Amino acid sequence: MIYLINKMKKEILPKKIPVFPLSNFIIFPKTTVPLNIFEPRYVDMINDSMKSDKLIGMIQPKISKDENNKIPKLHEIGCLGKITSFKETEDNRFLIELKGMIRFQIINEINSNKKYRECEVNFENFYDDLEEKKENIKFSDLELIFKDLKSLFEKKGFIINWKGLENQSLDETINALAMASPFTIEEKQVLLEAKDLSIRKAKISEILTTYTFDQYNNSTIQ
């Protein structure tokens, strides 16, 4: 089933959200990704979300060297996603599509009897994610990024629909490149936390420069 999305207003943003700490996965505002939900606690989370506002928070767990740590700490910044498509399979999995709406900052984690984690969150620093606003950058500014990314994608064996990207809005294009790029998850977290689109574009260029100098064997930027 496919759901239409109305423009989200900051006045109706939830103060508490279920969070999905999925390793090696980051969603950006104005991007859409498919997810295969099979772990029982997250099946419960999607079930609960479908009964309410269809919103879940995607967040990156922090890397821990402690193998006994079954409840990993979370990064402070994640992205709220809205379920736009939902299908249940015969083996009780959920196939969903999730659209990134707005970034959030975790205030604290809530103790509850639910199998999945919930957090109190704040959206104040990220209201611009909800707006369609003009930026001080143009598609022509992305030509060098496109060139370097195409080279990096080819070396990493990634395939991307470049023509499709060119048909999107500028913010959709930059966010899609940030999400689909073969960067490390730490680098993608840096891009997610970038204050605005211009800074994110500059960070992509900075990361690409380090890949070029390191012959595509890169260490994370800070």
C-alpha cells in the first residue's frame, strides 16, 4: 500500500519517537529508501507506527569495542522518516519505503516496556529541512563533484542513475549523493550533521579530496 505525504509542519512534530538504530545505514531528508523489516522488535515498531503517525527515527549506533554491550549508545543526530509504502510478506516480514523528513537531536532515551527503543527528541535546529528554500549554490556548482563521484563510484563498483539525479531538486540531489556515496558511515554521519546544504556540499567535496589524495583508501574526516 502506498501513502501520500502532505507537507509536514513543525507544529505537529512529535516530542517522542521510536528509534531504529540500524548499523551502516543513514537516511537524509528528502530521500526515500526501501527497508526489509524482519527482526521481531522492529516488526512491533512498524506495527505501532502504522497505527499512529507512520513516523520512525533512523539513528546510527556508535561503534563500541565492548562485545558485551548489547545496548549500543546512539549518535545524537538522526533523521525522522515517514512510511510511504507498506507490504506484509507471507513470512511475516514488512517491506516498507521510508521518506526522510527532518533531522532530530536526541534529548534523552525513554524507559518503557516496549521491545524497541524510544527517545525524546528536538527538531528546532533542523526546521529548514521541511522547507523548499533557495540556496546559494547551483547545479553548475556540482559538476566537479559529479565528475569525482562518478570516478569513485566506478572504482567501488557502485551504480547510480545520474540522469535521475539531474531531474531532482538541488537539495534532493545533494542529499541523495550523500546517502548513496561509497563513503564510510562516519563520513556520512558528518554529512548528516552538516548545518545546511551549502556546508554539506562543501563536506562532500572535502571528503572526495581526501579520497583522491589517498587513492581511494580513505580515513574519516572530522
